[in-house]
Amino acid sequence: MARESVHRARLYKLLSLAFDRPGETLESALVSGTFDEQLLESAAVLDGAVTTVSDERDKSDPTADAHGDLHDAAKTVVDASPATEAEVDEHYSTWTSLFGFETGGDIPQYEIEFSPGTLVTSTDTLSDIAGFYDAFGLSLADDRRERVDHLCIELEFVSQLALQTAALAKKGDETGIEIVTDAQGSFIEDHLGRWLPRYREAIEDGEGVGEDAIDATDETAVDGETAFYDALAVLACRLVERDADRFAVEPDVFAETPAEPSPLEGLTNSEGDVDFRCGTCGSGAGPSSASATEREPESEPEPQLPMGNRDGPY
């Protein structure tokens, strides 16, 4: 269980890193080939295609002949991934055109934007997500300004729970494993598994949500440059679907993307900025960060999402 959980954690971490705004960490991982190698290896391990972790001294590729739903999806990601600094620069432009709010990107990366809920249900959703993070002593890093329902944060949260499962398995803590396992299943059923398929469709169709949908007649809106994100979305969905089966849960996928503006549109703080990250108070702090700090001993720093400020693949 420990080994499998580590590879699950790594896949979720890599997906979180890849869907986030491209930066030096992702560029280094892509150009060095580390991203591709780890993605293929973990996917192959979870498919049961390889039984040993690659050794740096072994020049052979243990995943070369691997086949399976996850590995095949990972291979598609690798085939589309940028491999040079110049390609990474172009990749950044693709990211901003799809997801960058400051450049008019039309595909949101927030759960609430795909939910048909009202303002009340949306704030309840944010509070529930924040509650999951707080229950495991996690909060948003100080330099992050996303809401708690951001795709990368949700992916990294599941990654952290998978790592905790591995650590508990090594200790033989069956009670702890049960608690963390239940949390993963519940989070996938109540949150990540409900909107990720709609997010994948938005990327594949080249469309935004509701009034922000991209004009399908605009040939520049979507082209082959989005292949990397198309493939990432497919891999993410397959991983979450696999885990839904693993945890015996059935996420009720949102039937359709909402036609109305986001229920949180127009909610601003005193400075005029949208500020609903906490989901409980809109203060801009991480989920219940004060209470989490009080619970932790002073000698131990409070865990944060992204853990270690995205130090890269495991």
C-alpha cells in the first residue's frame, strides 16, 4: 500500500504542477525530462505494468513496454509536453490564453465556476473544502491568492493525503489509514470528481463556461498547442475515476456548466478585489489558519498548500 500511495501522490502532484501557471520549477522539470520520466513511471506502477522503481544506474526504461489506461494517457501527455526552453516559453503563452484571467483566458480553474449552485450553496461548498484542509492541518501558502476550490490546490490536497497514507502504512497505523482513506474518498466524491470531467470537456471543446464560452468559429481560440492540456485533463480524469473505484465512491458529476455568471461574481473586499479564498470569512487568510496555528506546537511550522511552495516533483 505504501508504494502505491507514493506513486498516487506523485501523479497528483505532477498534475497540480502542470496545470498551475508555468514557472521555473515546471520549466526545469520539463526541460530536464524529470517530469516525463516520473509521470510515466508512476502511471505504469499504478497500472501494475512494472514492479520495480527505476534506478538511476540502470539506463533501461522500465516503462518502455508498459501499457494501461493511466500509462497510455501519461504517454500522450509526454508526447505533447514541451522539452526545450523555447517550447516552454510558447507553452506559457498557451496557458495564459486558456486560463490566465489577466489575458482573457476563458476556462476557469475553480470548482464553483462549474457548479450550478447558488450563492448560498457555493459558499457552503467553499467552507466544506476549507474544512477538509483544516482537518489535516493544511492551509494555503501565504504567497498564493487562489480560492480553496482551485484545481491545483484540490489536486495537491489529494496528493498530500496519499503521502500520509503511505507514512501511516509504514507505521502500521490501521486506524489512521482508515481515516485518511475515508477523507480521500469523500473529497473525490463531493468535490474533485464532480467537476473535473466538466473541466476536461471545456479544454477539449475549447470553450469557457456560460457567457465566457469561446467562439467556436474563432480558429485561433483552440489549436494543436492545447494538446498538452487536453492530455493532462484526460490523465487527471482517469486517475480520479480509478480512485473513485478504489474508494468505492460515485461522484455525482455536474450535469452541465452553468449558463449564469459565477455565483461569487461581484463579491469583493474593501480594496475592490475578489476575495473569497477562505470560504468562511473572506479575510484572505488560508482556511482556518489561526486555529491551525494554535493547534500545532510552536516548534513545528504550519503545513501549507502548496507544500514547500512547489519544490517540484517528488
